Amino acid sequence: MGTQRKSRQKIVGMSYAFRVADITQIYDTHARSGLSNREILRRYIWPKYHICEKTFYNIINASADEGIISRVEEAQRQLSLF
């Protein structure tokens, strides 16, 4: 008898979604200046978030994840109510 795996939907927390949005915004601001990704991390992101380079790349990749994008948009809609 074969076992089937249940597909689970990953739940994304609001604080993680906001962190991804903020780090992506910082990265986009400085990426056009010609700085390397490592230099952007060292100068602008690490002093605020204290994350390593691997975590930085995971967050940049997560910014393209549909679940995180929808979570950030949902939060923006909720904040605009006030």
C-alpha cells in the first residue's frame, strides 16, 4: 500500500512578510548604484536586521514567492483602513 503525502500550505507570518518587503525595498534602492550584493548587505541591511548573507539571499528569493507577496498586499490593505 502506497502512502500519499498531504500537501501543506506554508503559513507566512506578518513580521516575516514585512521584513521581506523592507529588505527588498532597501536592496532595490541601492542595487542600481553599482554596489555588489554583499556590499549592500554590509552597509545598509546588516546594521538594521543583523542577518547573514545566506539569509539575505533567501529573503531576496522569498520576495518572488506568491504567498509572501499576497501577505504583504493584504497587510497594506489593512493598514490603509486606519
